[in-house]
Amino acid sequence: MADSSKINYQDTVDQRDRNVPINLRQTGDPGIEMLISNRVRKSAYWHLSCEAGCWRATVYNRMYHPRGYVRPEDGGAMVEYRALVNDVTLWNVAVERPIRVKGPDAEAFCNFVCTRDITRVPPMKGRYVILCNEQGKVLNDPVMLRLAEDEFWFTISDSDLMLWFQGVNVGGRFDVTIDEIDVCPLQIQGPKSEALLVDLVGEEIREVPYYGLMQAKVGGVDCLISQTGFTGEKGYEVYAYDSTVHAEQVWNTILEAGEKHNLMVIAPAHHRRIAAGILSFGQDMDMESNPFQCYLGHMVPKSKEADYIGKKVLEETRELINAGKPPFTHTLVGLKVGGKPIEDYAPDFWLISDHASDDPIGWITSPWYSPELETNIAMAYVPVEKSALGTQLRAWLPEEYQNYPGYPEHAEVVQMPFRPSVNMSSRERAHSEGRDYAY
């Protein structure tokens, strides 16, 4: 049997379609303390997260990002998971750093940088979008909110989208202003989120559709509220205007209203978003990922006539895939994985081998245990020829998750999402499963 500590994974896993191979060396968690300094920004809600018990964090968009409130000895992340799926939770996601595009050419600019047809999005509605470079690789996958005919907000994943936007518009080709704005988002997620929002802003919130927007006051502070989230559960995002000034008022108002709904402050629930098939930028994809290889082909429309960045390459990619000649070696799939329950973040990209060999051929990006399915589930990159549903593989999990020390666990390619999202329509479900690229 292969000794995973002595394999040079860079050489053994085929990544010839990447300029910079993903580092697949297994280092585990060495217990290094993260330095808190003034070189990394602290959001308007950072101190409130600390007061709420945040005990660990990462860096996201050059800001500190809470990643844990319940300590392992008290049940850890799975306690937070139960609060999300049974009650209602509050998240500090200020790291999404909303970028505003505003001006007479705002629609034209956004339609040029997004693969989806932005002209079809009316004011006070939003969309999940992707933005690609000229090579057809994903630069970001934000939620886009259209507040008015001439104003769009992008709540971004982990990359410098504002700098790219400004670079695209060097020379002022489009008559727009592009800037980051002080509207740090909070997420309120879980089955009781609507009831909590009714208490905060009134019955009108019940009429806000999925990806719909509403202007309201929370604790007397002007806010924009969207029915969006990172979970697959019912949920909302609250954007407080001038968040740096009003952070305490908004946060404490939500906490007080949430008491009767059993509100808990938690970290972003990666366990639930994995089950819903929601990708995490930098983990399940990055700036060398083609949308067709990372579960996002439904975001590349056949019907959009207007030009957009990356269109030519993406259309060529679709033709190659239809001809059975994909221009990439690996593709993202869902896996059911054996072993003991994985109930915390994976510090490495764990390796995958063929069912009949120890040689690594792919890697797991996002694993977690699903209590509902009673098994570990994961997103993973496997060779295209090993991506069919039902394909049998083996997963090299760390020792603490192995049923038999030194042996890999059984894995099987399955359909994503593992569990449907609460708000997902039949059409959206078809898109999420990659069955319709005409959107």
C-alpha cells in the first residue's frame, strides 16, 4: 500500500491543464497560531463576532473572517449546523465586501463582465453570476443585486474583483463609477429566518421572492434586505448602510429579536452548502477553473447575444465538450465517502485513487458529514473519464477518519446537489445539476 506521506502529489496527479498546480501535499493542521495584525482589515462586525464567542478565523478578501463559535469540546461545528437546519442563525459575512457599479452605462458594463444576460434582471432583483477572463476561467462568483436601472452591487467571493472591474474600465469606456461601499452584509439563515425578519421589518418581507430585494429599517438603520444566502436553507442577507457607524445597532437589534426564535451566531455553514451543491471560490474552483469543469456550465448561456468577456472561448469549450473532447483533465463531482464522520474543515485537499490502485488521480475539495444522509459527502476533482455517476473510487482520509488505519475509504460518484435547496425551483434544480446550458 502507498505511504501517502512520501508521495509527490504534484507529479503523480495529472494537472497539465493548469499553469500553477494545486498544492496537494498533505501537511495536516500543525496548530500554527494566526497573527492578528493591522495589515488585514477588521470589518465593522469583527468586534461583535469576538464578543459572540468567535474562537477561530481565516482571512478572506483581506479581512478577518469568523470560522467558529462553538468550541470542539462543546460540540463544535455540528452544533452550529443543527442551529442552522432547525432554527435560525446570524453570520458575519462582511468579507463579501460589496462592490457598486453605478452610472448611465452600469447595465452595459455588468452585461459585458458577466456571462449571464444582465439585461433580463429588473430593478430590486438579484442573481448568482460568474465572471470570467478572456481565457474563459472563473474570476469570481458573486451575488449581483440590481437596486435600480443604473446601480448594481456585487457581493464578492475571495478575489480582488473591484480592481479587475476598474482595470476593465481603464480609459472610461463605460460611463460608470466603481467602488467598494460601506454596507457590510450579515446573513440570517435557517427555517425560522422569515419569522425573525417579520419581527424586524414587518409582514412585507413575506412577499419578497427568492433573489428579491427590499428596502427597510432594522433598529432604525436603513438597510437593504435580499432573500439570498450560502446554505440552501431559507435565508436573507441584511446590508446596513454606513455599517461602520451602525454596526452595533443593527447587530444587537437582530440578536434581541432573535431570542424567541432561538437565534445562534455561527460561522458560515460549509457543511450545509456542500449538501446544497454550492461552491466555495478558492476551494472548489479558482482562477484556473473553466465553468464547465466546476459545475457551473449552466451559468454559460447559449442564448445571450451580447458580447461578454470570455464568450468566444466558452462557446468553443461547449463545442469541444459536446464533441467529447473537453479541454481539461479533471471535472468536479459529488462523492459519497466512507469513513468516520468528518465534522470539521479539512486542512488539505485529500487524495483520491482509482478503485483498483493506490496511485492518486484526483483530490477532494470540500468534505463533511451529512446527518440526514448518514454518510460523508464531498466535492472532488476526478479525471473526466472517471466522472460518471456510480464510478467507484477510493479516498485517502486522515487517520482520525479511517475505519481501518492505513487504508483508504470507499467513495462513489453521485449526483449533486446531495440535498435540494429550500428555495430551488424545478428549473433552477435542472440548472444546478448541469442539465440545461440554455439559460
